[in-house]
Amino acid sequence: MPKHGKKYQEAKKLVEKEVYLMDEALELLKKTSTTKFDSSCEVHFRLGVDPKQADQNIRTSIGLPNGTGKDVRVVAFVADGDVKAAKAAGAIEAGTDDLVKKIDKGWTDFDVAVAVPDQMKDIAKVAKTLGQKRLMPSPKSGTVTPDFEKAISDLKKGRVEIRVDKDANLHNIFGKVSFDDAKLKENLQAIIKTVLEVKPATSKGIYVRSLSLTTSMGPTVPLDINAAIAESK
């Protein structure tokens, strides 16, 4: 395991409690940021679901009230006649044939892919590559839609995907250290509320098993789960 640097170790000493209320956790989050750049603020869940079961493989999306503070790089699989509109909406690359060829050669320098439904059959060649990198468009996340312009615009404004991984963990950016506490709290509550709303009916026992915050390369700040849930409903 790699050893953490001196800044991290000093920041970790500030995390003295087993769990924190949301307001104090957000305040501490900024104090434990160790980077010179404007770090992202991240929320991490461990959920009581089995992602191998189709009805427990959580995947949805939410528009954060205050955005993420990150420039999201979007590509769009659209017909040739819609390329200009997709790029005007904010896509860094658009089309289908040329985009598929580019990805097939190894290019995946983007954050999200949007696709018009009738283009899905044409991206089969790179479906495995996109799936492995968690970039495959999906109706559940709102990235397969005929209204590609709105989807691209929403993603650029701060729509994020809520998606559980194979180990039942969920990770999301909810802002930047430079955001004021009120905006961070509003974004965080929106994510927690959404995760609660998409709880699978077949999930038994404790649903949210752990909940914590971090900054880029910063130490973990554990949240009081029950209090955070109560504040987010």
C-alpha cells in the first residue's frame, strides 16, 4: 500500500470523531483539503444491495442544484445532420461512425457519452470498451434520449450519474472546496435524497451501511448516517 504524505497525515489528525453531523463534516472537509488546486468534494456510500441482481443494480441521475464545479466532457452519438447541434450544446465530439472509430483506436478522453436511441445499434463495436470504463450510455441515467441537446446541456450544468459499482459502493462529486458550505450542503442533500428514493424494494436489512466525505487526496470524514438521512428527506 502506498504511504500518504505529510500533508495527508497532518490533515488526518483533524478527524477526531467517529462520525460527524453534516454541517461540521463540511466545515472539516475544507480544513482537511491537502491540495493547492481547488479540490473536488466527494461523497461515498456503501449500500446494502447486491449489484449482481438486476433489480438492485442502482443507476439513475440527478441535476445538482449548484452544479459540480467541474467542466464535464461530453461526447454525443448522433446522426451526421445533428453533429453541429450537439457541439453547439456543448459536446466536445459528436457523430457516430467517426466517433466509434476514434474510440475503437483507444480514445476515451471524456466523462460522459450521450446517444440518440437510433444510434445505439451502431456503437456495438465499442460497447465493451465503454462498458468497462463505465461510459456506456443508458436510458436509466438519461444519456440515451432523442432530446440530446437538453441532455448535453444538463450534463454541462451539473447533472451527475448515481451508479453503484460491483462492490455495492457509490461515489459522487458534489462540488468544490471553493463552494460555500450552503451550496455544498444543498448538493449533498440532493444526492442522499436521490439514493434513498431509488432504494430497491428487494434490498433487505440496512440500506445505507456507511457514508463519508473526502476531498481530492484528503482523508475520510465519516458522516452520522441517521442524522444525514434525516436532514436530506
